[in-house]
Amino acid sequence: MLVLLASTFAVASVRASGSSTGLESLTAMSYRGTTTITDSTTTDSSIGSGTTLENSPAPDLAQLAPNNGLGSSKVPSAHVPTPSGNSLAKSNPGFFGFNGLTHRDQRLAGTGSYVNTQFSLEPPDQGLCASSNFLVETVNTALAVYSSAGARLKGPTAINQFFGLKPEVIRASPPVFGDFASDPRCYHDPTTDAWYFTVLQIDTNPSTGAFGPRSHLELAVSTTGDPAGVWNLFELDVTDDGAGGTPSHAGCPCFGDQPLIGADANGFYVSTNEFSISLLNGQGGTYVGAQLYAMSKTILAAGALPTVVQINAAGTLSSFGGIDFSVQPSTTPPGGSYATNTEFLLSTPDILNLLTNRLALWALTGTSSLNSATPNLTLTVTIVGSEVYGVPPNSEQKDGFRPLGTVVIPALGGNPGKLELLQTNDHRMQQLVYADGKLWSAVTTAVAFKNSPIQAGIAFFILSPSLAGGTLTGSMVKQGYVAVVGESVFFPSIGVNSAGKGVMTFTLAGPDFFPSAAYTTIDAVNGAGAIHTAAPGALPEDGFTGYLFFGASNRAARWGDYSAAVAAPNGSIWLAVEYIPNLQRTQNANWGTFISNVTQ
């Protein structure tokens, strides 16, 4: 059993109340009205078949990570994990599933003035949340509502339309560029029966598409337990340049990349990676640091404006020789016990390193004060020793019919596109659950097998946190790897019910597999089991982001950037992940998503 390295590293603590620390502020949130999810009715097959103003001019935001594997197909072999590998299951007991949103759905989403205003986007950035009767699925940049039986009830709706933002692009002459939105997430809270939905927003110049001057966190909260009904809209300025009631951070104006969400008994939490907006325009800039926003979930559910506490965690891990990045807040499943007055978080402290054997464990205490006008919070962090994990290589995939790469590109005057690789990004912490008194999470990592090239696998962690007398401690209960000899698995998410029974979802791909939706069961005693195929991929990834003709430099198509898994009130686990189906596609991309439910 591994324990927290409390004897080696001093615990860092940041007060989030009072003006003396300079690390926190009370940030003003604004109310923007109401919205509903609408049905898209566009069926024009010509939409999405061109190349002009079709693919988003937005840069690859994953490239802004302090370290990732996007440019490399190999990592150093010394100390790379060498797991034994998981077997492949031959059946899926207690399982059912259905196709979710596809690229075609995303591209055609929008009604009225939003018709034909969507860019073609990769990757989907999968989000999923569930109650007893409903599911909400979201991707870049659309969302839909389903029944628990898998019937689509509403959508797909363009995210910009849902939030009342300007359309992504109006294909006029000259074109008009609108709000950039990305990284959607959603959460259903079992105590308030409200749905919470977040997305990153960045202003653009309507004439040139250049980014700025400001950026916001858009937040929608349902007014009832029916996500097909009315939602309240809130907005938080995250530019952090001293204007608009924001704190002044060096390196800003900024945007809050990849918002991560969580909740405890009292609060709703959002963590972002703060970067200079100038980076998006090729003008240089910096990574400022992780930002944590805390607010009352019950006040939001009532449609009122809460007091929002912003904690600037930049530099918090410097005394540990680490960096604050993608600090994952946790959620608690229906029927589960919340940590008392505390929200736990987890991150990879060594995102700058190719390999590491540490986790950063965070605790935000005093969360019951979020229901007051003067919250009094304390953020504490320490280091946990772990198994080795690190930057994964890009994934191979099985070859097959690729009309964009082998037919369309040559017809447009280019050379046929080579079979794409799939980006697995880096070893940042993925979705975090606090269940059965433990924290459950996973990362994509490099793994190695004898006589095989280094490939992408998964490292998972189940640890028991403890906070007594202001001292943050804990122990590793179970850890291990998920891997397949000769193939890759990546972008994991773990859903866990209140009894501590979990299911992990991820993509499975490699020389013998088209990109497929897969999962494994997991618990704190046995770890991860055999790998089940939820939906076998039918074709290779054949999207624009991996082809030289469209500007790719390394054959690696965007994938992920994350999946989703969440427990239902009945204890089953809902999963959502990207794969390649054999469904109607657009010219420029063929990704799809698969939603499934597993009962153990």
C-alpha cells in the first residue's frame, strides 16, 4: 500500500477568504435570461460538403498543454509501465447501448438564424449526464436530450444557439465570425434535481475571426428536473485582466481552457487552465495557471446569482516541483455520501515530465459557507505517490475505406492522404468521482509490451483521502493499468455508484481495430477486469484534422479529448465515448459517439 508522501513534501494551503492572500477574489456572475433545447430539422445533404469556411479556423487548443505527445510517435522506453494486459471479453452481460451524436448532427445543428452556421469540428469532447428518466449528451458543439430507453427527445441543438451566443460563422460575402465555444460538460445533481451545463466562450473579431478581446464561462442550469424544459443562463467573465470586475493576472487578457466541473453537498465547482488569448492569435503569451471557481449549487438551481469565489492556484505546486494543471473537481453518485464540508480534487503534478509517479491531491474546505454572501474557503494540496504513468504515443488504427483521404482530397488537387493516427494527447487527469469514501480517476499513459512498440494504455487510481485538523492525508487503495497487447486504449472515464461498483469507458483502436467504443468493470478490490467492446468501429477515422492537405503536420487526427461516465440513481453506469460508426457522414469528418448502460 502506497501512502501520501507527507513526510517528504510539506502540505501547501491557500486561504480563499480575506484580501491578504492575493490569491482569491469574489467574482461577479451575470444573468443572461432563459433558453430551451430545440430540434434541428436541416437535412440538406449539401451542407458540410465544401471546403471554404468549413473547418474551424480555431487553433488546436490541445497544443497549448505544457507537455503532450502530439508530435511524437514514441516515448523513451526506460521506466515505461509494462502491464500484463487485459483480456478481451466475449460477451456483454447487463449491457445495452445506442448511437449518440455524430459529426453530421453537430454540423447540421441549428434552426432559424443558426442554420448552416456550424463549423466542422474535431474532436467531439464527449459529455454525458443522467437522471432516472433522462440523459443529456453534448459534443463540440451540439447537445441533445434522450430518454433512459435511448430515444432522442430533443436536439441536436447548436451550443451557440442554446446559450444565445453569436453563430459560429455566417457564410455571407464577406463572412461574419461569431462566438467561439468549446469543451462542453454537463452534470445532473441528485439533491437539487437540476442540470448544469458549461462551455468555454471566447470573443472573435467578426471580420477576421481573430480571438478576443474577452472570454467567459457560460453556465446553464435547468429550472426543473426535465432537461427538455427551461434553463437559466449565467455568464462569468474569465478574462482576468482587471476589467469587468475580474482580477488582474500577469499574462492576461486570458481564456479558461477546458473547464472541468464537479459538485459536493454545497457547491458547484469549475476548474480551468488559464492561457493568454494572444496565444490563439499566434502572438505569444503564457500559461498563467489553474483557476478554481466555487459557487452555491442550490442558489444556482433556484435561478439566483450566487457569490462566486475565484481561487488562483498558479504556483501552488511549485514547492513540490510540480505545476498546477487540469485540476479535476469530483462528483458524488446518487445515493452516495458526500465528504463533509469538503470538495476533493485531483491532478497530474508533473505534466511537464514524460513520466511521473505522483498525483496531486487537493481539498477545498468550508464549502457550506458558499450559501452565504461571504464564503470562507481553504484550499489545501499535497502529493500522493503512485504507479508510473506518462505521455502516451499517438494510436494506430485499422485501415479501410477513407473517402476523404483517398477520393475527395485527390479530386481537390492534393495527394492522397495517408492513414491517420489518432491523437491521445497527454497524461492529464480525467474525470474524478468521490464514491464509497474514495476518489476514482484515470489517465491515458504510455505502456510497453515485449516485442511490441510503445502504445497508449490507461493508468487508474483509487485512493482514500482524509482531512483531519487541517492536515490532508490519504492512501492508495488500488491502482493498475488497462492495456491490450498490440493495440491502444485511451481517453478513459470512470463512473462509480454509491456501492463502489464502477465501469470505465474508453476508445479501443490499433492495427486490428477500427476506433471502437469499449469499457471494463472496476472496483477497489479486483481493479479492472476484461475489456468489453460496446460498439465495434466500422471504418477508420477519416476526418480533416489528420490530413496534410488540411494543414496537419504529423498524420494525427484529433480524437477525444475526453469521454464520459456517470452513475444512474438505480446504480447502473452510463457511458459515452467516441468511435467510428457506419452512419451517414459529411464530407469532412465521420466521427460518431456511442452511449451505453452497464448494470453489474
